[in-house]
Amino acid sequence: MTATNPSTPVPKIAVVDLWKSFGGKPVLRGIDLEVASGESFVIVGGSGAGKSVLLKHLIGLIRPDRGHVIVDGEDMACADPAVCLALRKKFGMSFQEGALFDSLSVFENIAFPLRRHTSMSEAEITHRVRECLELVHLPGVEHKAPSELSGGMRRRVGFARAIAMKPEILLFDEPNTGLDPITSAVIDNVIVEMREHLPVTMVTITHDMKSAFRIADRLAMLREGTIVAAARPEEFRSLPDPYIQKFIAGEPLEEDVA
Amino acid sequence: MNASSRLRAAPLLLLESLGQRATAGFEEVGRFFTILASTLYWMFRRPFDGHQWLKQMVRVGVDSLPVVGLTALFTGMVLALQTYRGFERFHAEAYVGSVVSLSLTRELAPVLAALMIAGRIGSSLAAELGSMRVTEQIDALYAMATEPIHYLIVPRVAATTLMLPPLVACADGLGVLGGYSVAVGLMGANPVVYWEKTFQFLDLNDVFSGLIKAAVFGLILSVTGCTKGFFTTGGAEGVGRSTTAAVVMASVVILVSDFFLTKILF
């Protein structure tokens, strides 16, 4: 089943018949989906459904066995290194535990891509880092080490680092996993706010339905390596599929109750 | 029927496990050369990260000097002690200095220094890169359009390869001093004769071949450590496994390649 959104003629990201297996075990089995420009797209699914693997395909961290990931009309499996680099620069990605460089301070973490890829002066970099930290509501932590921050703060510094280069596409890998409900809601608000302030397309994977409904323009359900449904939140809630209903309600499937 | 079919399957199972081991071995070698090749490819590409290079050179060179120096000093001392006792039996004590200087510069200083560095740096490279891998920091680098090999591995491999020769040069000097102090101070050798014999047969080529060996060992141990770390899987346990494997593998490869290098260089 495809997750095509008919209202948008040119998708920002298009995934076409994506297959991937690890050690003979299929993880993705023919994924097709399209994400429109400026949309907040959320992929939900159980543990081991292949969410992370799918997300990592989008940015080219994993190469597909078969199929394509097309971003702005260019295949991510590009041959030309210059095109490759340009494509990767369109992305900002936030990782599950933040994946901050623990040998660098918060400031240096956020400044890292700026120093690496731009010719900004130190003053401009300082300004940009402050700006990014304010967007995630963490002013004044520049000089702390990542190990001094709480899980939720680390996640938000990860967001700040992801948006430092003003990417066109933001990917969030389980932004709420392992956080308490209040911190989790704060993270969702930050994501929603970023979306309002920045001209970005967002793809988030999560298994937290509450959070998914808070941040999504459109939701897709990934199960056993295929997209079983994709819809706007209000339609998604009323989909008849029993698995989706159980997933939203947080109840076990009949086959799991023994 | 079951028993006989199991009996027939036994050789197949043996073959299968042999095959799996061979595949794993080839994979290991393949990874080593993949990392080596891409390190050399990225070595001469912009941006050149001078700060990182310097930091790693301090870590490998300056910080390892005490342990390498101590190793060399005591190796020279024990070498003098042993050869003196042996050579005394056929009245050749005068040649102890030559034995000490030749065996140190050609063989012992490079190999022992490399083994010490494999333990000290090879392991820490594997642990560092391994934990960066399992906490997705390497993926994060990639996501920021930065080639992890360029940013992480190039400065580490370059620093280790560049710093081993000067470390071994220091080790040569300290080892010879250690030998001198034992032979002259403890065993009562004639200091003038000892000193003269130390340099009588020592050729500049002996020293250089030792330094070339050192650079090759540095390359081997750093690429091994980085490869093991880079391909770490399986969380904290995996990091531990990579660290151990890096030291064991680097040490074995250093000792084996030492034979072939000696064959080529002399």
C-alpha cells in the first residue's frame, strides 16, 4: 500500500519500493511513501518494525538492497560525490539519545557543522548557536558538557545541533523515548514550535501515539516492514484496522494474550 | 534413520563452521584494508584539521613517552645483565655493548614500543570509536555531512604513524643508557671499551630500519584499533570485545609483520 498524498504534486521525499534485509532477515519489504514539502510526517510502529532502519535510509546512513530514496528529485544513492554532499547538507537529524559528541561542549557541538561547512566568523557562530539554543528553550547551557545535561536537555541540544545549518528536512529518531510524560510533552512542543518557525519538512519516527498525534500532519503505520496505512490524524484515529486501533489504545493484540 | 542422517550431516556441519570462520577471517582482513584505503584517500583532503592532528600527536607521542621510555630502559638493563653473564663464560664481555645497541635499535625497541603502544593507544582508539559508534555519534557525524573516516580516523592514524619513530628513537637512546649503566655500574665493565663497542658495529642503517619498522607498526596498530572500533556492534559489551580484539590482533600482526619487515629491510 502506498502512502501517497494526492494534494501535493512534487514530494520533498519519495521512497520507492524500498527493500532491506540484514543477515537474510527482511526488515523493510517494499516501502512506498511520499512526504510533501513543509509537512510533518510521523511514522509509527512497534519495536522492531523497521522504523529506525527506514529513517536511516532517508538520510543515506543505510543503503537499500532494492528501491530508491528520492529527495528533491535526486536519488540518495548518487554517484557524484558533490551531489551526495549537497543532498546530505539538506538534512538535519536528531538521534535517540542525542548522539552529542561527548568530548565537546554544548557550544562546540552546535558549532561543529557551522565550523565544518561554513565560513562564518566566530561572532556569527556564537550568535547562531545562541539562536538555536533559544529555539529549543535552553539558553545559557553553551559551556556545559553533554554529560552534565539531563536526557531531555540532551535531546533538545541534539535538536539545536540539527537545525544549526538551517536544513530543509529534519529527521527525528524517537524523540520521546525514555522520557517522563511532562518532559516528553515539552519535547513535542519544541518540535511543533520549530515547525512553525522554520521552513522545514519533518519526518519523525515514534511509538508514542500521544506524541505522534501532537506533532503530525500525517501519520503512517509501519508493520513488519511495510506501510499498512497513512492518513491525517483525524482519519487515522478512525481507521478500521484492528492493529492500528489496538496500537492507538495501547492494548495487546488477541494473538499476544495467552 | 535419525542417527544415520545425523552422522552423514556431521562432516557437512564441520565444513560449514570452517567456512563460516574463513568468511569471518576474510571479512576482518577486508575491513582492515577498506579502512586503510579510505584513510589514505582522505588523508590529503580538505579541510585539514590541524588541531585534531596535534591533539592526537600529543596523546600518542608525549603521553606515551614515560611508559615506552621505562620499557626501553629496563630492556636495555636486563639485556646487558643477561649477555654479560653469558659472554663472561667465553671472555667476550667486551662485546656486550655491541649486542645491546644492535638488538635494541634493530629489533627490541621498535617491537616493544609498538606492543606497548598497541596496548595503550590501539585499545583506546577501539574503545573511543566503538563507544562513538554505539551511541550513534559516528552516524551523527555522517548526518552532518562529515566523513567519519576523515574527521576521526585520519588524525589518529597519522599521529600514531608519525609519532612511533621518534618514540622509538628515544627508546633506542634510553635502552643503550640502561645497558651502559648496568654493565659499567653493576658488572664492572670498562666504560671506555663499553662505549666504543656500543658504536663500533652500529650502522646508521640499523637505526633507520628500526625507525621504518616503527612507522609501519604504528600504521598497523592504529588502523587495527580504528577498524575494530568503527565496526563495533552490540552496546557496551561490544565495545569491550572490540577493545580486546584490537590489542590482540594488533600485537599478533606486529609480531608477524616484524619477521617479514626484517627480511625485507636487512
